[in-house]
Amino acid sequence: MSGQRRIVHSCILSSLLLMLAIVVAVSACGQPKEARWQGVAPTTKAMSAADSATVDQAAKAALDSSGGQLPAMWIGIWDPAKGYYVAAYGEAVKGGAAATVADHSRIGSVTKTFTAVAVLRQVEAGKLALTDTVQKVLPDLATKYPGLAAITIEQLLAMRSGIPDFANTGIVLKPVVADPTKVWSVDDIIAAVMDAGGLKAPGTPGYSTTNTLILGKMLEKVTGKSIEVAVNAVAKQAGLTQSALQAPAETKMPGPASHGYLNDPGVAGLKDAGVTGQPGQDVSAWTVSWGQAGGGMYSTINDLKLWAATGLGNTLLPKSLGERRLVAQSIGEGNYGLGVFNWGNGWMGHTGQLIGWESVVAYNKDTGAVFVAIVNETGSLMTALTVAQGSFPDLLQGMLGL
């Protein structure tokens, strides 16, 4: 019996030592990380010559339909049934270089999706919480503008802050068009918005780039780094090598680079915002500082596909945050989650506009389908979207709310 007791005691001791080792390991390393968000991977099969010719035909017809108003169009399609195809049409520079798939272009509000992911990664790290308020994270801003104090990070991400927009109004666009060389700071823009009035109660829906600029300030506060560093880190983690947010004073993209134009469609869009523009302008040297965290990035058509394939950054997030991001509510312009549109039928994405360029990134998490497009004229995105009709009619229906 004594021998048996020694064996039993030895087994108990071994078990205790093993349990202690596990406790020490968990204490040292923390709990296992939550599984990352995943969607269906896009196809890796190239489109057939016949199917790509059909895309070419549709794209060229769309470009011709603009009557010379749209210089160029970049299109990428990843169709689960037919394969992928990427092409460029027209002139990247009017009277100069033909468009190529290597061209860099401004992507406007698609930048918001990168900023949103940067914020959510800080939520994952425990440095921010969706319930944190402007008062908690940016007390100086809350003191200056008490109406902002109670607004939460979640409301900023979800476009439910009640803060007026500036990007589609004359608040900032009018002075930008009047002096395209002025470099705007985030504080300049927030001041202009608040001076113009119209702040509504937190929770009020409405698309507003002002929200994203405030989120950018929050990122700078918790990381101790510039918004450019925070956003570009997300792009790098996603595998993008041709996309970046530049410093506010920078107006030149790396080559090859498209030029952006303001023609009749863009002028009409500015008029709707109460701004007078002159058609026929090359706006490539105009400031993009008013976009910043909400619209200042550049990219290429292939990099936009890579971003789409991550679920616009969702694969960089835990499953719970990735799913939470897609819980969308109507904001008038569509159903919006946390820094991303949910267009239904599995489609998620974002559109972008900066004076001179427009873009769209769309990904179907259920099928792996991707549609990405860039145009180098302010009001001509719909021309490119018609090319999606042949492959993804449900995407266009979702985007247009049909």
C-alpha cells in the first residue's frame, strides 16, 4: 500500500506541476486570441478571353457614353464563376499618358475604411472602447465644443454623431475651390464646421466626414503617432504596397500617377453643394489636406482589390469586431456599419470622392466576388458602375437602394 501511495502522490504532484505550468503560461501570454474574421477568398482563376472581351466592350461603351467628360477608368472584377480581370481605359493624363493598371489615383472616402480599422484595432488592444466619448479621449476638444463631449466612438464610426458634414457642402469646398493651395488642418475644418452650426443630438444619423477627422485625432492621441503613420500601418498589415495617406501638405502621388479633372459632371456636383466650379480644370496639384483621415489616401486598382479581399480590413480584426462592424443602420445615404456600407446580399464596401477622382471598393463576403473601380473625374463614378451591371447586378441594386 505504501508503494501505491507513493505512486498516487507522485501522480498528484505531476498533475499539480502541470497545472502550475499552464497557469504560469496563461499569466505570461494572456488568453488565446480570438479567431480573426474571415470571408470567402476571391477567385484566383483568370477570366477567359471571351469574357474579358465582354468586360472591355462594356467599359469602352461606358467611357464613350461620357462624351469626353471622363478621361479614364480603371476596372477590376473578380467573378467567382468567370474569373478575374483588371484593365485600364482611356487617358491617365489628358493628351498624355494612357491609363495603365499601375497608375496611382486618389481614392477619397475609401480612406474612411482604413481609419475605421485602425480605430477598431485600438479597441481590440484595449486602448479605446466603442463607448468612449469625445470628452474621455479628447477633453480639450470637448471643452472647446461642449456639444461634442457626449458623442461616442461608436457613433462617430457609424455616422450617427449628429455632427454636420463638410465634404459634401460648401463649408470647406467653397474655400478649397477658391484657394486650392491652402493646406487645411483638422482643427481648421472642425472649427469651420462648428462655426457653421447645425449640430444635432448624438445618435442622429447622417453621413459626415467630420466624424472621421475626429477619429483621426483620437488615433493620434492614443498612439502618439501621426494619423498618416496609423493609417499606413493598416495598409501595410493588409499587404498593400501602393497605397498611402500622405502628409497634409503633399500633393504629388508616386508615379505612374493619374491626373484628376473637374469637368461638367463634377461642376454639377459642386453646384449641388452650393459651390461654383469651372469645367476643364486639371486639379492634380490641388490640396488634398481637407480629406486627411476621411479622404486623403491614394491607391491603385490592384491594391484596392487586395483591400477588398480583406473585407475592407475585417480580416485584421477579431471575429466579433468584424461581425459588429457589419451591423448596419440607415443613415439616409444607405445602410452603414462601423466605417463601411452594408449593401445587402453579402456585399460590403465604400465609395470615395475627392475633387478630381472617384472610386468604389465592393466585396461579397459570402461569394468572394469583388468589384473595384476608379475614375479621374469628380462626378463620373456612375459611368464605371455600369460596368458592374453585367457581372454583379445585385451589387448595383444594393448600392442604389433598389
